[in-house]
Amino acid sequence: MDETNPWQALRAHTAARIALGRRGVSVPTKAQLAFQLAHAQARDAVYLALDGEGLARVLAAQGQDCVQLHSAAATRADYLQRPDLGRRLDEGSRARLATAATGVDLALVAADGLSALAVQRHAAPFLAALRERLALETWTLSSLHIVAQGRVAVGDEVGELLQARAVLVLIGERPGLTSPDSLGLYLTWAPAVGLLDERRNCISNVRPEGLAYAQAAYRLHYLLSQAFSRQLSGVALKDETVEEGAALAGARNFLLE
């Protein structure tokens, strides 16, 4: 890397496509091929099917029970063209939850969303970090409900059927050209069908290259505690956490150096 070039120095701090250089009026071949690869990976992430049984086996080794469910979107094409179907469970899934134990503090849901890859890679390690956070407290958690072809709001129906006080949805976020496997976390107090997005708190970009599992669990723990204390979530509940081990007074901004 040319350390005398300030653009090259900035590249060390971001995965964004900056300082690519040029060949005549075009970008270099290497940069163009890298862009095409990232675009293909993002498209693949959208259409990749979630291996729910495989995820359940990984989680079973950690002591986590799982329940396989499906949204009202029968196919991936239905899911992409009819967002409303991805927000509700199919009849078989509703019937299955009708006989489940109810009254938990937190219902757990994992949905493929727009990146099954994110859930496949990051759901298990994140939940391990979260359980470590909650181990010394008295939270009651449901089994993990793995919803195929699910969107964020499908968690509201799961939480309502389980009569949960709150619901946490782990979902694959819309892929970007540098992040085809970004996991999002959505927390909703008093889940019920028909709630709007302003009732949810979101923690995004959970993955080793983004927000680390332990940091995400730390932030979620704070939001959970506040939600249960104040009995609300969404725009009325702000994330006021400070990163563990870091003092605000000592924070550095490389852009100002």
C-alpha cells in the first residue's frame, strides 16, 4: 500500500469501494471483477434457501431447542413478490403453535429474510453470546422458531401465539456489495399482529466483519432490560449503551487525524 497516498490510508478503515484507480476512462480490471463477484454474491444470498434442519442440529449441540415453521409465502418467488405473505405464518405453523407452551418472557424467532446465509452463519454464535449474557438472570426463553420465507413482522404472530412479553427476531438483512451475510436483530415489546416498524428496536450488521456477537449481545441485553422495565420498545426506547472496555473521552476519529 502506498502510505503517501491519503486515499490508500483511508482504505484500511472501510470496505467501501474507494481509491480504485483507473485505466484510461475505466476502472482497473481487478476492481471491475471484484465488483461483479460481490454483486453475484449478493444476488445468490437473496435466493439461497435456509437449511433449517442443519441450523437446528448446530443449535441442538448448544442445548437450544428449535421449532420449524413456515410463512404464508409458499415459494421464494411468492416471498419476494408478496411481502405481506412473509409477515404471516401458514395454517400448519399456526396450528403447531396453538399447542405450544405459553407465557415466556422472550420468544425467539429466526427468519431467512433476504439473506439465509446470514442466519445460517451467525444465528448460532450470536445466540451463544446472548445466553452467556442472560445466564445469571431469570429470563424465560422460548425455543428458537425457525421460519422459512419469513419477514420481520412474522415474529409478531409467533410472539402473540406464545403470549410472550417480547419477541426477538434474527433475520438476514438485504445484502450489500460488501456484506451478503449481515444479520439483523429486531426486538418488540408486547408482540401482536399488525404492529408497525416504529414499535421495534433494531441492531444491524451482526457478523465478525461488522458488529461482533458479544457487542450485539451486550446492546440487546441493555434494550431487553429497558424494555421490560419501561414496558415499551421502538422509537420511545433508545440504545444508550457504551462499548465495553472503551471510554468516550478516549475515542478517536481517524478522519480528524
